[in-house]
Amino acid sequence: MKRIAFVMMAALGLAVAGTAQASEDLAKKSGCLTCHNVSGAKKMAPALNTYGAKGAEAILAGLGDKKKHGSVKASDDDKKALAKWIAGMK
């Protein structure tokens, strides 16, 4: 029984780690990391981990703004995934 619990916890940990990496890869592929760092010092725009839930939704809603986000290429599904990832950062 302990083995099953251990295996399930390990699988959950890998799934969470895979999701975080996939989202960072998606941010890179979409062009977000051209102006934003994931965390740490401000680049051309604030680090993504500083936005929080409301900020994540707001910044991704503004991706249609060509002045600010002209180089960003993200589908609606990608925007939702990125918003969820950013909102979950601490």
C-alpha cells in the first residue's frame, strides 16, 4: 500500500513539474520572454511572477494591443494556459 501511495505522489510531482516547464516553453514560444522574465529583475516589462491572478488575465486580454505585444503569437487556448500558469506563480 505504501508503494502505491509513493508511486502516485511521484507521478503527481512529475505532472506538476511538466506543466510548469510546458508553460515556460509556451511563454518562450509565444514571445512573452522577449520582454518579460519569468521571475527576478524587470526586463523591458515586469517579471511574469509579479502579475498575480487579476494581472495575468489583464495582460493576456491585452495581447491584441499591437503596440505592446506585436511580437506575441498566441492562440486563445495558449492565452488561457498562460494566464492560468501566471496566476499560479508566487
